[in-house]
Amino acid sequence: MKDICCIGHITKDKIITPRKTVYMAGGTSFYFSYAFNHLPKDVTFQLVTKLGESEMESAEAMRRVGIDVLTFPSRHTVYFENKYGENQNERTQRVLERADPFTIEEMSTLDAKVFHLGSLLSDDFSPEVIKYLSSKGRISIDAQGFLREVRGEQVFAIDWADKLQILSHTDIIKVNEHEMEVITGLTDPRKAAERLAEWGVKEVVVTLGSYGSLILAEGKFYEIPAYEPHDIVDATGCGDTYSAGYLWCRSQGKGYDESGRFAAAMCTLKLEHTGPFDRTIEDVLEIVNK
């Protein structure tokens, strides 16, 4: 049994920033897995993904650096275009190709204490798949993909159609300030977190960009600071990096505040370069302990 199993599509990404345009693999599962792989192996991990045949090299590259990857075939690989302005907290997207959803049959052989679902689009995980996984382990969700609807190539923010059904099976959720408002209709992070808790989520993490993050667990709030980076280069994957750090800590029984601060420090280091997190735990702890 693995401690953490991350399930999600790896993407082909085109990242456009004011400085340059970069083509690379990406997606929640991609950034989460690479970040997890740079932490000590005190927590066991597996990535489960689906790829088109032409993109299987992305999974092979991850295996070469020591990531345990289980792949299922898909007719296509998700192809995202992410465009950032000077404000790295704001992003526009286009979806040029879509992958097949995950199925209960594919999930049947998985064995983990925590399943982290890195959805990219609203139909990646059906309520039935999530309910099934919740019978096998705890469910951690990154909400962003559940709120994305593709019309043509454009991505639109939508409400989460099956949210009450899915959240009743969810132990941990990560949302940003925009996602929490779409889901709950509330703009106050504390009230939004309380609403998500009322719907059944045990640990609510609200990331607030340069303003830090907020965690609600066991009826108590924890305010997590954002650590200032030396340079802001690329925000792609910062939320996934946060989730990796948070779950790595929580899986070892570390407290909510300690886990949040560790995750926030990982985000700061990720923000300083293009591509997934590539630093060490010593680098993270140096920021936390300043």
C-alpha cells in the first residue's frame, strides 16, 4: 500500500509569459509528482495517469528519475495553453486536446492511504469513481479541474455540478480564492472554508496567492504566510507544489500549521523558475526557519 497515490492526466503545456514561451509536459499530477520526488522518501508514492501513445515519453522521463508511474492508454493527451501577464496570479487558458476520463475498472487495482485527485477538466473523475476510491482510502482533491468547462478551445469557470455528492466523500480539498467563490458563492475565505466544512470536508486549504493561505481543520483556522521569492518567474504548478508539500507533511502526522508553512515555502521556491519544483528539503526548511 502506498501512502499517497496521485491520479491525474499529464498534459502537453504551452506556457506563455511576458519573458518567453516554453513547451513542456505539465498538469496537476506532473507538478505534484516531481515536487513529491524531491522530498525524502519517508512517504511512499505512486502516480496514476492516462496518456496518448505519442506522449508516453513523459511518463518514461518520470520513471527515469525514480517516480513510480502507472499509465493507462488514452486516445489523446490533454493539451493546455497557459498565458500569464505581468500579474502571475492571473492566467488565461485554451484546451487544444482532451484525454479520456478515469474509470472504476482502472482504479480497482490501486491501494493507497490517500488518493490525491488532480483533475484538469470537469469530467476527469465521475462521482461514482470518487465514491469508489473513498471506500479504499482518504480523498484529497484539487478543485480547479472540476470548475473548468471547455467550449471549443476556451476554458470557462463553472459551478461544480456534483459538488455536494463529491465533497461528502472528500477528506482534504485545496481551492484558491477564485475557486472557493465559484463553489460556495462566498468571497470571505473563512466563511467559504466553513461552508466547505459544512458540506463534509475535514481539511480545507484556501490558497490566496501572495497573501498566503488559510487552513480550516477540526474547527480551527490556521493562517499561513506567503514567503517572498527572490524573483517571480513562473507560477504554473505552484498550487500543485503546495499540495505535495502539505500531504507529505500530513502523511507523517505533522500539524496543520507546520504542514502549511512547509507547503508555502515549497511554493516560493517553485515560483522562482520555470518547470516543476527541483530543490531540496534543506532549501525549504531554510525558508521556513528564517
